[in-house]
Amino acid sequence: MIVGLNGKVVYKEPSFVHIDVNGVVYEVFISLHTFSSLPKDEVSLFITHIIREDAQLLFGFADMSEKKMFTRLIKINGVGPKVAMAICSTYTPSQFATIINNKDVNGVKKVPGIGPKSAGRILVELNGFDAEILTTTGTSNGSLAFSEASEALESLGFKKDKITKALSSCEATDTASLVKGALKLLQTI
């Protein structure tokens, strides 16, 4: 699984870039926000690698919060990589978190390829995800620990909204203590 690429930009367009990594050129699909932040020569991108029956696709992102937003969006039924990339091109992760938090259906419908039904489904599926997007946009150790603890608890099968509620009640600053405290609280919720 490819999770990152460092290399030289050979060719770029608003929707994709060709990156030469030690003689092998990869085509990576990117959002408009990533395109605008691309340097002219050397580039480092976070990658989501999607393997299908007929293709292997690489989607690149300049920052981790945009990658997490994309990864979460493609898990929603009816939202494929093209629609998820359109959302990433239309909104930054913090702007999209605000839209989710406000339950702004019209804001989601502004994205090309999303109608009223899809917009409603996206808002329902991403309920509580705004907190995760906002914590990953910060760079402090506290938000990193919060994000890591949230991922650990989600992998144990807890719901996102309950995780966020439990973690916000914890006062610890390191990942292990946050997970322990949240597990105690999640037993009572």
C-alpha cells in the first residue's frame, strides 16, 4: 500500500500530477487546494491508494487533514473518489468541518455532483466527524494525542460521537492516558 510519495514534479494539471520517484513516474489525482500549494520541482504528498479490479488509483494530498477527510468521505455509501475529491477541491477541511457542524445541506449541495439526497446522507454519516477534522488541523501535541486516541477507540468499535464526547471529558494530554480515561467513561455511557 502506497501511503506517501516524495519526488520531482514532471507534469501537472489542476486535477492530477505526474511525480518522478527514482525513475518511476506515478500519476496522482489531487484536489485544487493541493494543486495550488504544489511547488515547482520537489513535492511530498500523503497518498490514498485505491485498488480496484480494473485500476490502481493514487490520490495525493498536501496535508494529513485533507487526506483523512477524503478517506472518511469514500467510506460513505454512494460517495466515490471523484465526489470525495470534488468536496476536497471545494472546501478546506476546516471549512467542511464548519459545514458539518452547522448541518448546512446547501453548503454540501454546492459541490459539483452532489444532490439533495447525497448531501443529506453525507451530513448524517459525518455527524461528529467535524471534531476530528478540526483536531487534525492543529499541530500541538494535545490535538495529535486526541486524534490518535480517537482512532484507537474507533478501531475498537466505538461510535464517533461517543468517542468525541468521552475524550472531551478527559483531562490527560498523552494518547495512552486519553484512551484509558475514555474507556472508563465509555463503559458508563
